[in-house]
Amino acid sequence: MANETIALISLGCSKNLVNSEQMLCLLDDAGFSVVPEADGADAVIVNTCGFIDAAKSEAIDVILEMGALKAAGRLGKLIVAGCLPERYRAEIRTELPEVDALVGVGSFAEIVSVLRETLDGGCPERFGDRCAPVDEVGRFLTTGPGWAYLKIAEGCDNRCAFCAIPDIRGRYRSRPMENILAEAGALAQSGVRELIVVAQDITRYGTDLYHRRALAELCRKLSEIGGIEWIRLHYLYPDLFDDGLIDEIAGNDKIVKYLDIPIQHINDNILRSMNRRGTGTEIRALFRRLRDRVPGLVLRTSLIAGLPGEGPEEFEELCDFLREARIERAGVFPFSPEEGTPAAEMDDRCPPEEAQRRAELVMELQGEIMDAFQSAQIGKTLRVLCTGVDGAFRTGRSWADSPDIDGTVYFTGSCPPGEFCPVHITGLMDGELMGEEAVSC
Ligand code: SF4
């Protein structure tokens, strides 16, 4: 039985975190000791994101930091996994000699043999088929208490012109529904109350395996699992909403009335040149329809400022749309030309500093909308999932807050972490809701 100590650093998005948790589970099952710090460990696995420049820089900084620990004799081996080696395998080998082993996105399930070989002095590389059916592997939960991500598919077929993910992560593959339900049941048994359903695009769920859109059916079945009280949906592609899905979202009390629908832009020409399906008119109509059907709905979206073809007029159209749609939660990135993508080859590019300026303007505009939404919660009593204790306060999240990207509710009371309680909102501090545990909502 192995007894070496292994640390894992997970970078990037929630989908990558699920892969990290699967690797930790395999290592734990194989008898390795998972430790929180790389300093002093026999090996560290850095599970990387290579989606955009900022993510690549972060990954390289962490690799260099781990390399320095190794050089100082405070770390044994350095394994780099995930999107960065999938995209830059040769470059890592030549530019980052401190890296001992590489694991691509099709080979997470081989982590135990990679680690063994590395600890025994080898320099293995594993790059399995990125388009193979999803590996069904257990999880070593690093989130919670009370909540966990539930990944329902891998890869993406959408081919947005600015995005490298389909090339890195492979074609779209849904997980079989029975496997997802079994995993959700086990999570519920372990105390999970909120499932955060993720994939690059969850609206497409089932189209490959079952030749039909099956997200509504999956949500209905997830909501029948005892113990699951919130089902939060992330990354819904706007043009794949159908009546069945909207009915399910509106009528199923367990589906959190918070939808993350990345639209990227609203101008028709830009949407078309970015190979996004649907028009600005259709996006506006969808948002109106969702607001009509789902009272109290909180919308989240992602936007890109400075896409090729975005002049002052197109940018103003985006800002006008945001003023009118009053989307409660939004993230915005300046356009980053990713090598190998069609958008990186396009003319009519906005200078990077102008793209950055526009992204900041959008954040300013959205900041006002988000502040107004937060202020409107004062005086209400909200159902909150308690997620921990911070000094004199409990911390938690309401329906309007997804972990890591939205806010925290700070409140006084005695609710155990991992349980729900009503919280009367009494004020704001630095934009975060403050309150006290109440008797009922
Ligand atoms: S939907 Fe578009 S932006 Fe999202 S992962 Fe797929 S290709 Fe990338």
C-alpha cells in the first residue's frame, strides 16, 4: 500500500474541479495520503486551465512556484494535468523542465499509474482520447458543506469562434442519466443539499446519447432524490431553451430560480461572426419570457468586450441591452485572441487596451445594477444555505448566489453549516448581505 503524500492544486473552472476531485478519489483509494499543502509533499498535481491568456499565466505561475519548491528540496515530483498540457504538450516539455509528468484531459483516470511511475523516477505522459465516453469515477469532495458540483457532460460542440474549449476538451459527451442520478443519490446521502449542475453547455444534455434534449427530465429526476433541496443550473446555451425546459424550471420548486445563460454579446453581426446561434432579438425575447414565467428569477451571464467587429455602435448596443435587461449577475472578459480559433484570425480587431476599457465600463454599469439588486434584499427574509462560520458570523448563500462567483450572506445565529435557515436581511457591508437568523421565511 502506498503511503506517499500527494497535494493537488485545482485551477480554473468548476468542471475542472470535478476532475480534480475524481483524481483525489482514485489516489485516496490507492492508499496515497492527500495533504493540503505542496510544501513537504512527495508530489503535487497541478490541474490546469488553458482557456484564455489569464488562465494560462496563472497556471504557469503556479508551475514555476512548485518548481521552486522542488529545487529547494521541499517537494518531490511535479505533475501537470488538464487543459494546459492538452494544448501545449511540447512547449511544456521544452520550456518547463521542472515538470516531471503530463496528464491530458482524456487521461485523468490514469492518475494512479502516472503518479507511481513518476515517484519511481519516470517522466510519463498520458494523452488519452479526448472524445471517449466520460470516465465514471468517484469523487473526493472538496466543496460544501451541503453543496457539490454535478458534472453531466464533457466537451462542447458549439464551436464559438473565439473559444478553444472544443479543441481542448473534445466533442460533447453526455453522461448516462442513470450514472448521474446514482452519483447525485450518493451525494445526497453524504449530506449534499444543493447540486450545482455543470457542463460546458447543459441545454444540449442528452442530444448525443438519447437523440433528444433531456435536461428537463434529468432535473425532474434529480428533484425526486430525498435530501436534495436546491438544483442550480449553470451554462445554458440561449438558443436551446424549449417549452419543456422552461415549464420544468418554472414548475419545479427545487430548481433554484437562478439561471446562468452566457450570451457573450447582443449585436447580430457579432453573434453571427462569432458563430453563435440565435439573434439579439431572440435573446431579448428569451429573457423576457423567462422573467414572465419565473417570478423572482436571477439571471447571470458572461460577456466579451472588444470582440472583432465591435465598434462604438455595437458596444453601445450591448450597454443599452444591459441597461434594459437589468441582469443581476454578469462576468465580462476583454477579448483574448486564442491561437487556433477563427476569431484570432479576424480583421477589424479592437485594440487590447480599448477592449479592456470597454470591459471595465460594462463592469461599472453592471455594478450599479447588482448594487441595486443587493439593496432591494434589505428587509426581506431569505432562505440561506449555511456554508460555514467566519468569526462572529455564519456565512451562507441565498438563491441569488452561486459559490465563488457571487456574494456571501453574513448572519448571526446558530444554523449548522450544510443546513438551510431563514435569514432576515438587515443591511449591506461592502456589497455583501448582512442579517440575522429568523424563525421562518
Ligand atoms: S458554448 Fe461556445 S464558449 Fe462555451 S465552451 Fe462551447 S464553444 Fe466555448
